[in-house]
Amino acid sequence: MARTFERTFVAQLERRLIAPAPLIQVLTGPRQVGKTTGIRQLLARWPGTSHYASADDVLVGDRSWLLAQWQQATLAGDGTLLVIDEIQKVPNWPETIKALWDRQPQRLKLVLLGSSALQIQSGLTESLAGRFEMTRLYHWTFGELKAAFGYDLERYLRFGGYPGAVAFEDDPERWYAYMKDAIVESVIGRDILQSRKVANPALFRQAFEILSRYPAQEISYTKLLGQLQDKGNTDLVKYYLSLYAGAFLIHALDKYSAKAWLTRSSSPKILMASPALYSMTAGQQAVADPELHARVFELAVGAELLQSPGELFYWREKSAEVDFVYQHQGQLYALEVKSGRKKSAKGLEAFVAQFPNARPVVITPDNFAALSEDPRRFLAAL
């Protein structure tokens, strides 16, 4: 990772922590996207006292270890910044943090982070409601990788998402092994299967391989179910998709409709969370195929839109389709991705005719960099 590059969440977190009486700050997001690195950048310039501790430093995390870190920070003085990394490895951490925080509210400034997004999120909702503020980190965008490593668009569509994999890009076998072992298997094997009930782990892994074959494509739950080598129902597929989404691997977009029940019953559009995840499963050579290249570019656009606040959908009625529908604070955008794949040009017209308040937007390789740099500013300027 480029040492001089700093992701935007670092400054945002700093602003929240220096404000009067900040809530507990929680960082969650995919593995290997720079959470710990960003925290170390913040600590390096923190003006007051601080204490950093990682649950990786102990063989068996327990309540006494967490209590010891809290006491050490408290002894350093009021207002000390306490950072606990890999918090999910401490048994019963939500209850312990709740008890310590409620006993001495706002005496410390507290940041919690970890590598398992699912375990972090479940712990928060169970015990710490009303006491925390969430910062969600996502995969590195095209704009970030361009600034930090000099990426161009083609490189991004092959490798984009994980800065830790940059060092292996010239060695396909090492790059693949890093993505598979350090990213995908760590998420599936450790984050999901160890924290969620999955009756058939082999089937769950097979589902990941099947879903990866449909980048930025709409597919019915029935068709997905038919490719799984076991009995099940559509609820099983939906459950699998929810787990992959919670772990920042695969997202399923619903079809946009003014009627909520139609949205919930629609076939999903499958989005890998970053181009690198698709390249890992399909092979880097797949991006050279014109049809797949266009699909991966569409995937890249969707993955970056998902990082913005608001809701993301797709839309289709008969032969008319819109790649993405983005809704935020009462504003509706209909986005068509143009990248070489032959598609009907009538989708935007049909959507705007049905939803006159929508703003039509065309995304191309030429303006993708501007979208990536600041999606909301890009859309607001249109």
C-alpha cells in the first residue's frame, strides 16, 4: 500500500473524535482494505494521549484483557483515545464494552474495528444500540487506486479493490493465491461460517462460484437454485446472498418499483463487490472478451455507487432496461452504462417517461473517473 496515501475515512474519523463527547466510533468493512493502516495514520498525528491494542496479541481473548486495556487508557488521563483492533476476537466484547462505557461515559474516546464485518455488526445491534457511530469502509475505488498506485481503467477492471494484492499483479499465481486465501477463504471460512448458521458449507461455497458467473446480470432465484447441487428453496438462496452482502463479497440489487412489494419479489441483479473478485473467479483473461469487459465495467460502476449513501436498484420492463437506479434524499437518478456492449437505447427514455422526476445519466469510460472521485458531486452537477 502506498504509504503516503490516506483514505478519506481517516479525516472523517478524526473530525468525529475531536468533537465534544463523541460516541463510540466503529469501523467495519471488507478485509484487507486499510482499516488498521488508516487508524495508525490517525494515531501518528493524534495531539493527545492514545492507547492502541489488538486482540491478535493474545492467544485467548477474554474480558480481563479488554478490561486491562481500558484501565491502561484511563490511567493515561481523561480524553485518551483508546483503539481496540480485532475486537470480534474477544468473547462477549459487546457486553463488556457496554458495561465499561456506561460506567464512565465519554471519559475515553473509543474506536473499535475488526476484520470480520458480520461479527462486528451483530455485536453492535445486540448490545450497543444508541452508543456508537458507524463508519463503513468499502473496497478501494478507481479514484483511490489511480492516486495511490497510478492505475488506469484497464488495470482497475482486472485488479481493482484490494491494495494488498498490488505487489502480486505481475505474478498471476501469487495474485490468485492471495485473493483466494487472504480474502475469499478468510471471509467465507472464518467470518461467515464461524459466526452464522450454514447447514451445508460445501453448498454455500458452491453458491459463491455460481454467483460469480453473473457479473452485473439479472438472474432469477429459481435459476440459481437449479444450479446448486442439492435440494433447497429460494429462501436458501436469499439467505446465502444476504450473508455474502454482509461480508462485502457479493451484492444482490432489487428491481426498482414504486411498489415496495414488487421490489422485494424481483429477481436479483448480481454485483461482485469489486472487479478483483470477479477476475479471481473468472480469470484475468476473461476481461479481454468484449462482452465480459463491458459487464465488468458495469460491475465496477455499480460497486462504486454502492459505496454512496442511498439505495441502488436496477430497472427492466420487457425489452426496456436501465442498468442502475440510484435514490438518495428524494432525488432519483437513472444510470445507463455505455462501454461497448450492444444494448437498446430506449431504456432511459422509457424510465423517465414512467418516472418523470428521474434524472437520466450516461456513464462511459471517459467520465467514470469523475464519478469515482465523488459520485454524489458528479450526479449533483448533471
